[in-house]
Amino acid sequence: MRVAARAARAAAQLSRRCGIILHANHSCAGPARLGASPHPPEFCSVMKKVLVNVALLLTALLVAFGLAEIAVRLLKSETTVLFPRYHTDYRYGPYHLRGTRPGETFWHSSIDGRWKFVTNNKGFRDSRDFGYEKPADTYRVLSVGDSQTQGHEVRQEATFSAVLERYLNARGRKAEVPNVGVSGFSTAEELAFIENEGYRYHPDAIVLGFFGNDFEDNYKAALFELDDQGQLVATKFEHVPGVTIQKIIYAIPGMKWLGENSHLYSLVFNSVWLHFKFKLADQAAAPAGRPVAEYAVPTQLVPSAREIALAATLIERMKTFCDRHAIRLIVADLPFREGPYRFTSSLPAALRDRLHVAKIEIIDSNVLLQPYSEAVETHVTHGYQHISEFTHGLIGVEIGRRLLFDPQSQ
């Protein structure tokens, strides 16, 4: 909108300038004078008409865009979300992965609210930068996960990472809890991050936020797969979906503003993005016979046995790595919304059993949230229905309680 308005004003100015040139010559048919326009009167007249028409066209487009924007806000306000991701690419050891852009300040908004995001020099959702060497006498916890962990549809100070840090500090344990969640991340990407980058921050504990779409996203990322003996095999070392197109889009002046403020732009962009995303996903899934599309909520209530096996093996390897580096691993079960005031655990019984056998510590959403079932909304009601600030708060406090008072919990 701003770009179109500026272009219209520029066209009008050029038109006026052409008029000034004609006036200075008194008559384009008169004798040429020093400093006069080198163009014949016919050219000036045509150019003036063209510029006026361009200005009128741009103005009409601006008005049409404004009317369409109003219509979308009136008719689609409950379903349109403005959730730009601002992804870029990072190198972690041999891996080339996506992450949030460093040093950014941006906004997400929907009918449920407006949320500010601030990222540090590594793209973490935090206004502070963290060195690899942690400060003396500091207990450091890394929160790893996807958009649920990062805190979409949640204020920065209300994520479970922020709640956990305040809880520990208020009870005498000096703590830092970097929120390294990345929208769209799978367990596979989280494992690659921990093994090649996360451990360098010398965390005392790592919280893995596990959400129901991780089963599908692990196959979409295709960084690891299971061989015939059920062993984890690295299959590729790059997964940066959508990063290139985002770099092109956000290099255009005004596009960031549109992404954060225009409902019409977001509706059109998201529709086109999803169309091609699902088309490519279907093409990729056909030979393998598995789903690969990425969603904010899981598309299957019951993941396949192979999906469960892959997720379990990834987390088991994560546990082995953490034990080797004296890092406590806690898996936070982030539930998905089943309906108003109802939720369902993201951990099916088969995965839960595997994690228990491996002595992997779990925060069970069925236990943590059961007292509030059918009474309190555990998720944001519109938008992409991420877990709510209420749920973030309960998870953050429970993690803190365990770290302080239940060091041997399994």
C-alpha cells in the first residue's frame, strides 16, 4: 500500500514537471532556447497523459487493495492469521538447518491477540545473547522444540522457558533458560541441533518439547531413518524448506510490513504457500507412502508404528548423548487441542512405554492438566491453536519443581 502510494505521487510529480518544461518554453513550437526541453511538444503531451494514467491506475489499485483489506478483516477475521516465520539458514557441524533470523523484532497477530517476538544474535527467542561458556554458578537449561516451545500465540515472557527461569531464580538457583525453539522443527532437527550446537552451551538440562506433529515432521525432514534392524541411520544433512523464497520476499521493501499488518496479503500468501507446499508434499510422499506435510496441529490422531519407532529412537539417542555429557533430559508432552476445554496427549502409549524403558523423564500432560480438563482452555481458541499461556505456565513450574526438588525423577 505504501509503495503504491509513493509511486502514484512520483508519477504526479513527473507529470507536473513536464508541464513546467512546456510553460518555460512558452510554446513547444517556438525556437529552442538554452535549458529548454529537447523533446518535441507531441512527446511531452503523450508523456503527460501516460504519467497521469499511471497515477490513476496506481490510485485505483490502492483503493481496491484497501477495500479488499477491509473485506477480509470483516469476513475472515477469525481464520486469518499473521504469523510470519522469518526463517534463515544455519550451519551446525555437518548440518545445514533452518532457524529464526537473528537480531529481529517482529509481531504475530490474530483475532486472539498480538504477540511480540525478539530474537538474539543466534535467532533464539530472547533479547539476551548467550555465550557458549555459561556464567559462574549459573544453572543453564536449553528449551528445544518447535513453534509450541518457541511460543507462538504467547507473549515472550509467558513461554514455559521464561516461566521456568523466573521460578528457579525466585527460589535461589541462578538460572538461564535460552528458548531455542524453531517453528516447524522436528525431533530429527532437534537431535542434530543438540549434538552439533546445543551441547556447546554447556547446559545442565535440556527440555525437549514434543508435539504430535513431530511424528510426521521427522519423516518430512528425512535427516534420519530406521534400517531393517531398527537402527538409526543418517540419510541427509540439509533441511531448509522455504528459506530461499523467504530471503527473496523479505529483501523487497515493504514486504515485512505487509506480512505483519495486511490480512489480505496474509490470506493470499498463505493460500498460495499452502497450495504449493501440499502439492510438493504429496509428490514427495507418494514414493514413500507416508505423510510429509507440516502442520501446527497433528493431522493424524494415531501415528503409525514406524513413525512411533523413529520418534522413540531419536529421543533414545538424544538421551544417550545427554547422559554422556552429564545433561539431564526432560521430555515435555505438549498436548494438542481436541475441542473446547479438552486436550489429548502427544505421546501415544507405545512411545510412552519406549521412553519409560529407556528411563527418559517425561512431563505427562494427562497428569499435569487433568485437573483442568473440561474447565480451563489449555490452548488458544482460534488461529493455529497453540498451547496457551496457562499451559506454558503449568509446564514451566513443573519443570522447575523437578529440577529443584526431584533430581532423580525418571
